[in-house]
Amino acid sequence: MIDVPSFAELNLEVALPGIFLALFTTVLLIVDLFIPKDRKITTAHLTIGALVVAFVLNLPAFNAGETAMNEMFIADAFAGFVNMIVITGAIITVLLSVDYMKRSGIEHGEFYSLLLFSVSGIMFMGSANDLIVVFIALELLSIPLYVMAALRHDDVKSEESGIKYFILGAFASAFFVYGAALIYGATGTTNLPEIFRAIAGADGIVATENSAMIYLVIGAAMVIVALGFKVAAVPFHMWTPDVYEGAPTPVTAFMSVGAKAGGFAGLLRVMIIGLPLLVVNFGDAVETMAIGETITVPSAWQTALWLIAAATMIFGNFIAISQTNVKRMLAYSSIAHAGYILMAVAAVGTVQITKVAENDYTMVAVYAESALNGALVYLLAYTFTNLGAFAVVMSLENNDGSGTMLDDFNGLSKRHPLTAAMMAFFMLSLIGVPTTAGFIGKFLIFDAAIQAGLIPLTIIGVLTSAVSAYYYVRIIVNMYLKDAAVTDEAVGLTPYVNYATIVAFAGTLIFGLFPMLALDLLASSGAQIATLLF
Amino acid sequence: MNVLSEWAFIGVFFVLAPILPAVPILLGGVLSPKKPNAIKQATYECGVETVGDTWVQFKVQYYIYGLVFLIFDVEMVFLFPWAVAYGQLDFFAFAAGVLFIFLLSDALVYAWKKNALEWA
């Protein structure tokens, strides 16, 4: 008899939302073939229906903590929250795409299948409990995006966007695999909680003391490079403006929130569950400690993330100032926003060591929970806000891709007062003004970073936020205080785009006024946070 | 447990690997007689000499055929062991095979309907 697992052992129902979506997509690909070319709206409706079903299936994840597929997969509040972000983002993206794809002549039913594949990849990423799953999810989320970026295939810019993203993305994936291999070599496992336990060592000696340490550190660095590429962190951001500008705008909108959510989900999983307590020179750190004393030391990767976060915030915000194309400005601002979330990831790396008795220590990543909450709420806020901003940009975009310059926003408040008001609100949310969701996200992240002792980094964050106000407010000024040179009708202001704008606006406002809605959902995620006793 | 000592085996290979091809080449250079002529000095090229320009456009259909062929190619590799062990498989392994066939036929139906199988 061949030894194979049974269905019951695999616990597949835990992964139901992702499995449902992936299977539905394979069927949708075939169903779409039989939908006539002028009725592709049906495919879009089916897609939204599937996303709503996945959203409902995902709800039980918030109070579960179950693993599936031999502990490779986990459904907890973290996974549930990431799924919620990405499903909501995908629904708004579909609403944005319907008319845009039609009027730019690139309406393909495959677009929706690709989108759903990418969404299921991000969902698997949120639930990944194993480096192998992180890698598969990374590929599943990226490969459809490469194709989607090049969807406008008669346009050189779109082709360039797809090829650039593909080649650099493949390169980043290679980094991830190498890093995962080194981590596996050092710990003997790819399972994230197992890696965590392996760092503790069986006999109470931190594995970081022996020669495997160097491989763990290099492995962690390579994982940061690979996922840093996905979230467009400086210095791995070079592709972002070109890819964002060349890709069809709904794809750009989805990339800026979906791929980012996926990348951060992977980064947070690996750093919080797998490698939070990777402390170099543990022996030197605890040498002079008295019993009962508590010290705070940085994790091996904290400084690296500190520098990346600072560079990302500074670079993204300052380059965004000089942009005159709003699409490109949003691309650079999306780099900047990755920097704020990286700040939260860096905060995880502050480790507290307490000496309980002789040769008896406890190690805790004390700020992991507040950092995680900050990062996830920020991602949620950013998803609503940025998709809303893209919805408004798209409604002004002409069929040939023009109409997204700063001057095209002049006098928008007189032409379309409601759209202008919502755009102003999105801009305020991106700055982080109170009553918007963006404020809650920034507040939680800055709070976590200050608690974790990253004061200079927080100061950089606050200052660059102030810088960002310049280019966000400039759009509001153009909309309200300047007169339009041209008074052409916004061709993109169709019902579906308006629905998308309204959904995004509602999300930004509701989570800005009632942040507890989001925080309550996350309340149980802290159970997973790492403590180490030996 | 010292990780480095485990890697030492691979280090030995790194040292030995260049020696093995280098020794015959060096020996050949020392021992062989040298009588060069024009044909011997020409760049080595295998196969028949090309007719016409090599920079011709290929039909994109070749590429699509190659991709569709891959469906059957990979299918065979995985389905042979599955079929051979069929009698001993439980429901899980059966379902895994069926899922695999479903995904492949999904792709095939898509390619078929998109006219990828027609030589036009």
C-alpha cells in the first residue's frame, strides 16, 4: 500500500475560500469562451459573484486558528483580514475595469480569470505557514499580473510594462527561493513555526550562536529582497513607475494594492512567525545581565528594514513631488506608502530578553502584535483610498490614455462636484488627516514604531508625511481653486466607475470613523505571536 | 554539529571538478602533433550549412503548438505512475489524479476553442 494522506487529514475546508476561488476561475475560463464578445459584462458579474461568495466563506477564518495540508496552511485572523482586504480590493477593481476595458478596446474575458488567479494567490499568501507555500503563492499572484500588465498589447508602453515586470519579478522570485533554501539549510525545515522553534535550539542554546547563524541571516536578507521587490521598497522599486504607467489603469490600481497586500502578507508571515527572534550575539547580549533584568535588543534584520523603510519613505515622497502625471504620482506615492508599512515590520524586530534564572531566559517580540495590527489596518485603509483615487483618475482618463495630467484636474469641482469632493477626501486620507481611514493606519503604525523604540524612524515618517501633503493637496487646489482650460466631458464617468468610487469612499470614511470595526476583527491574531522560553 | 564540515564535501568537489577536464586538455596540448590547415582552423560548426538568411520569421503557431504539446507531455509523465499503481490507490490519490486531468483538459478546451489547434 502506498502511503498517501487522506482527505480528512488534510483539513481542506480550512482553505475553502482560496480553493473555491481557484477552482471557480478554471471553470470561468471555459465558461467565458461561450459568452459572446459583446456580452463580456456577464463574465464581470460572475467574477463579482464569486468574490462575494469567497468573502462569505472567509468569515469563519477570523475566529479559527486551524492548520491544513500538514501545517503548511493556516486560517487565522491574519489570514482572514488579508483575504478581506484583497477580496474587497478585487471587487472594486472589477467595477473599475468593466467600462474602461471596453472603451479602450482591450475587453477580454481572460482578464477576469487572471485577476481571480492573482487574488487566490494573495489569499494563499495570507494563509501561508510554510516557505514553500509562500513561494507558490508569490508565483500565483505574480504571473497573472505580468500578463495583465501587458494586456494593451498594441501599445509599446504596456508591452514594456509587462516585460519589465516579468523579468525583474522572475529575478526576485529566484532571490526568494535561494533565501528559503538557506533558511532550510540552517534550520532543517521550511515550516515557519518550526523555523521559529529551530532558532531556539533543542537544548536551550540559541541556534543563532552556532555557525548556522550566517545562513539564517543571509536567507532572511534574500527573503527581504524578494518581498521588498513585490511591495516596491527602495532600492528594489525601479520597476514601479514604468510598470504602473504602462499597464492599463485598473491593472495598475490592483497592482498597487493587491500585489502590495500579498507581498506584505508574506513578509509579515516570515518575519513575525518565522524569524522574529533572530538575535545575533545572544551570548554577548545576556552576559552581564542580572537575574530579573530585562533588556531590549534588535533582531538581526531590524537595521536592514529600518534603512529600507527610511529610504522608501524619503525617496517615494520626494520623487512624487516632481511628477506631473497623476498616475505616475500615485505610483511614487505607493512606493512611499510601502515605506510606512515597512516601518511596522521593522518594529517587530525589537526583542525583549528577560533573565528569569541562571541560564534561563525568555525572549519576546513584544511589539509584534501592535505592529501587525498597524500594518494590516494600514493596508486596509490604503486599499480603499488608493483604489478610490485610481477610480477618479480613470474617470478622467481618455480612451487613448491621456487626460491624467495634474492640469486635467483643474476646475473639477465645478464640472463634477461630487467626484471632486470624494477625490479630495481620498487625498486627505493618503496624507493621513483624522476622520479618514488613512489616519488610523498611520496612527497605529507610528504608535507601534514609537513603542518599539524606533524614534528616529518615526520622525522620518512624520516629516515625509508632511512632505506628501504638498503633492496631495496640490490636486485639491487644482480641483477647487483653478479654472479649467478645457471643459470636455469625462468619458470615464460611467455608473460602474461611480459605484467603485462610492464603495471606496464608504470604506475610507467608515474605517476612519469607526476603527474598532477593523481592530476587533484582528483581536485574536495576537495568539500566534512569538514568545520563546528556554 | 558543524555546518561547515558538512559543506566541506562540496568544497572537495569544487577543487576536483576543474582538474578533471583540465588534465586531458593540457595533455592533449603537449602530446598531440600540430599540422594546421585552413579547414582545421575554421570555427567549429555542426550540422548542414545554412541556406539563405538565418534571420527569418517563424510562424507563431509553432510556439503555440509547443505549448499545447506540453499539456500532453507533462500529462504522460505524471499519469503513467498513477495508472500503473491505480489498483493500490485510495480515494485521495484517485481524486488528485482526476483533478490533474481536469486542469489539463481545462487548458486543452481553452486552447481548442481559441483555435490554437488549427494551422492557419
